[in-house]
Amino acid sequence: DQQVKQNSPSLSVQEGRISILNCDYTNSMFDYFLWYKKYPAEGPTFLISISSIKDKNEDGRFTVFLNKSAKHLSLHIVPSQPGDSAVYFCAARAPSNTGKLIFGQGTTLQVKP
Amino acid sequence: GAVVSQHPSWVICKSGTSVKIECRSLDFQATTMFWYRQFPKQSLMLMATSNEGSKATYEQGVEKDKFLINHASLTLSTLTVTSAHPEDSSFYICSASLGRSYGYTFGSGTRLTVV
């Protein structure tokens, strides 16, 4: 049972344009959502997060939007740069004492010069 | 910032042998450490959660006797893959956290190949 889903395995955008990565979840009890960037054979690097009580969080070129009623979040990267090319994972924090994260399958972003 | 060191970064072992992977939080004390496994082009699957001084909590379907986790101190957790087989070949990643209200820092991962 995949509780966090990233239905687009890949995305290609032109440098300077907007990249929009999407993520859906099924558990309404998730209270915190995070986006990570990952390169092959490396650990994930934290990008941005959002609490379930908010609907938007912005940090530089990165903005995360949360639509709780739709159980959907998205990551916007504006403007996209070639260095943004990587695999992006969304993750949701489970309602447990330890705060374990549940990851989506990832979306490979390619930003073309 | 918080740094997590994972060692080794890659290891090749013979089928039937055991392999130990270390995860250290270098500049903070991690109350909780998580171990993930990633198959090629797939998600990071949580294997287990460990708290210092207590037994690890394993996710459904993960064999605790095969994947031994020890969290003996607030800065070190180890994952031992016992009697490794080729199907255990994967990318293993650890993550450390100060607690539920804090962030998560990931190690750089370990590529395990069992031949």
C-alpha cells in the first residue's frame, strides 16, 4: 500500500522555466511533508518542508504548496537551473512517536540548458 | 549543520557472509535513527527505526534476524546484514534525528553487492 505517491517518474523542463513536481498521499494523519533532492549513490538532501497546518512555504526558488482536502502537495522550482537536475522525493511524516518518514517513488527532473 | 557519516560507502561481499554498516551523527546526539533501503529507481523503503538503548522497531516484512540493528549510543547505530545473499544487494541509507520535532539528516548511503 503506497501511502505517498509521485505519479510522474520523470519531468523535463527548459532552463529558466518553472518545474512543478507533484505528490499525493492517502493518510490524512500525516502532519509534516518534506521534499528531498537525491543524486545516484548519495543520500537525500533536504530542500523544503511544510506543516500540515499551512498551505504554502517558500524558500528562495523553491515553493511547496499543500492542498489538504485533495491530499496533494507540489514543489515549484522557479527559475529552473541545470543544476536542479536530480531525483526529487516527497516524504510524509507518519503519526508515530518516532516521526518516521514515508517516501514517494521519486521524480527525475531534467533541466535542459 | 548536522552531519551524518555512513560507512562504508560501498562493499562487496560473498554470499553467506555478514556485513556491518555504521551510521554516526558527528555533531549532534541522535535519539532516533532510521534505516532505509533503496532498489534501483525505486523509493526509499523504511526498514526499521532504532532508539538509543532500546530494541529496534522493524517495518512489516523486514526480517529482524537478518537485518540486525544496534543503537548502542546516541551517536552510533549499526546495521548488520547477516548471511547475505545476492537479493540483499541494494543501497542502504541511514537517517538520524534529534526527535520528532526536529529535522532529519541522511547519511551518504552504502552500496552493498553480494556475489
